[in-house]
Amino acid sequence: MAADRPSGSKSRMPAIAKAVLVVAAIAAIIAVNRIASAKPSAEPSAEYSLDFGPDFKPHLASRDDLGISVVIAVDSSNSMLAPPMSGGTPKYRQASAALTAVVELLEKVSRESPRDQILNVGVLGFDDAVREVMPLTRMDEAGLSRLRAIAGNPDSFRPRNSTAIGDAVARGVLELSRSGTILRSLIVVTDGQNMRGADPARVLEAVYSNRNSASRPEAPVITSSILMTFIGFDIDLGYFKAYEEFGARVASASDQEQLASVLSASLEADITKLEAPSLGSDR
């Protein structure tokens, strides 16, 4: 019997060892879970706020010089390489050509507006990043010439990468917030949904809530007064209905001619808010 005891003891050791290992593993899992639950969630819980950066000068946002500043943000993501369903050249070329109609309208307004009335226009291009094609520029003879050259050069919007609509809106709002004019307008032309960067809905909610890094109780930076327009180019307008709920204007265009018309109409509607004599008193 004594000889059998070591043999039986050896046969039971693997089972005991396994039990110990299982208990240790369970304890380790519980410990890890406790540590994980103590860490902050990877999902951002704070409300989205526009980041205006450390160099933003809040006093610019409080200026209200007579005039309007307009930023036109044009989608230059890969999908703009394709022609629209209506056919023709690639969408980025049609979008670039449509800007020529905007130049013609701006020439008329600039020519017939009061001398002290400011008209600034800036142009952004965006894919998965946002780049400045033309900074906010006074639409005098030199500024109009510069914008005309950009509109005539499709390479200004040559497509690459993905689509960051929210980031384009945030950048446009930043530029307009330091423009110093009483009216400010952001017009976004895109053929797709947001694929990169900030969620446009969160950005718009921050814009209309005046939530930004530069705002202070004693010196608020107001962004909710910025006029917002989204033009869906060759895409179902339903994608942008959510933006309309925030107060943005939503329109669509299926080809170059329609895009030129909608761009001009949107811009003219915003400029008329200045009651510019150039647009007539019967409007």
C-alpha cells in the first residue's frame, strides 16, 4: 500500500496544478478588468469644441465692419476624379469651372457696391486634410484676378485621398471668425459623405452653440451667426438633411451648369443681406 501512495499522488498532481492555474487565471482576469474599469473611456465624453489655436485674436471676432466675407470649401477627394452621373469631365474640373460664374457675380457686385463696403472671398480645398487655396482676399481688381486664375486652373482642386467635411467646416469657421466683417458665409461643395476627421454634425453643433477654444465669458466668440450652405454635387441630397436641422442651407447640383447656378444663387442670397445697391432695391 505504501508503494502505491506515491504513484497515486503523482497521478493527482496534474489535476491539482490545472485547478491552481485556472484559479490564478480567473484572478488575473478580474484584476485586469478592475484596472481597465478604473481607466478613462477611450470614447470622448466631452462636448466637441472648435479649436481656434493659441494665435487666435478674439478682438477680430468682435469687429463688425460693413461687408461680407465668404469662404468656399471645395471637395478634392478621390471621388471627384469621376464624372458626375450626367456625364462630362471629372467632377473636380466641373467644380473648378463653376467657380468662374462666381467670379462674374463678384465682379458685378464689386463694381457697383459702395466704396466702403468690404467683400472678401477665400477658397479651401479638402480631402482628408484641409488646405488653403486662397486666403480671405478683398475682391478688388487684384483679388478678382487672383480668384479668376484659381477658377481657371482645375489643378487647384486635383483630387487625392478621402473626405473630411467636418474638418473643412471647422477650418472655414476659423477663417471667418477672424475676418472682421458683419456678415460671414461658408459654402461647402462636396460629392460625398464624411470619411475622416471630425463628425460634421458635432462641428455644426459647436458652431451654432458658439463653443470654441477662444470664447470667454467676458469676450464671447460668436460663430452661430455664420451663414452655412452645403451643396451636394452629384449625390443624394438626403445625406445632408441632418445639416439642415442645425440651420444650414442645403442644395444640390447634378452637373457644372447647375453647380454654377447654385453657387451663384447661394452667394447672391448672402450678399443681398447687406442690401447692396448693386443688387437692386426691388429684390
